[in-house]
Amino acid sequence: MTKILQRFVRDESGATAIEYGLIAAIIAVGLIASLQALKTNLVTTFDNVGNAVKGAN
């Protein structure tokens, strides 16, 4: 029983998986934030183009 407990304490494969999961979550949050900013810029650009087209008629 002691050997099993010692092997469990030394095993770091679970920690590595958690670290990769945290890195993926941080990247996902960064992507979502940047896509929100891009969306705002795109909406503004298309609104300006739409208003210019309406004004040309």
C-alpha cells in the first residue's frame, strides 16, 4: 500500500494535463477578446460603407 501511495505522489502526468488545459483556456480567452474587438471594427466599417452607399443614392 505504501508503494502505491509513493508512486501516486511522484506521478506528475496529471499535473501536465492540467497545465496544458490552463494554457488552452488562456489562449481561448485571448482569442475571444480579440475577436470581440475585431467584430466591433467590422461592424463600424460596414456601417460606414452602408451609410456611404445610402448617401450616394
